[in-house]
Amino acid sequence: MYLTVKETAEYLSMPEELIERLILEKKIRALYDGTQHLINKDQFDTHLEQMEKYKELIEEYLSEPIPEDWDAKDED
């Protein structure tokens, strides 16, 4: 499925200017049909899945309780 720059910006929750810049920098693959850029939506699926996994890992890490402080006494 192909999206316009505006639709892609909404899908990724990013400003349109950033999407256009990423297209020009060749970081987002796009086709130009003579009037507008068309972007294949499937190229973002893997990225979004990875972001969800990282969010889950961070939440898991932050929810771990802090271990109690062990008191090491120096007997010198």
C-alpha cells in the first residue's frame, strides 16, 4: 500500500517536512509519480515492531525492584 507524504507523516506521527527531508536524504524509499512522492507503507513495519520490543524491554527494566543495599564492613 502506498501513502502520500501527508499520510506517511500521520502514520509515523512525524512532521511532513521531516518525511520530505528523509526522502531527499534517501533514508525513506519513495516513488515520484510526477506530482507527488508515494511511499510504500511496508518499509516501516519492521522498524515499528522493533520499537515496540524496545519499549517493552525498557518498561520491564524500569519495573524491576531496586535490590537492597548490602553493607560491606571493612574489618581492618
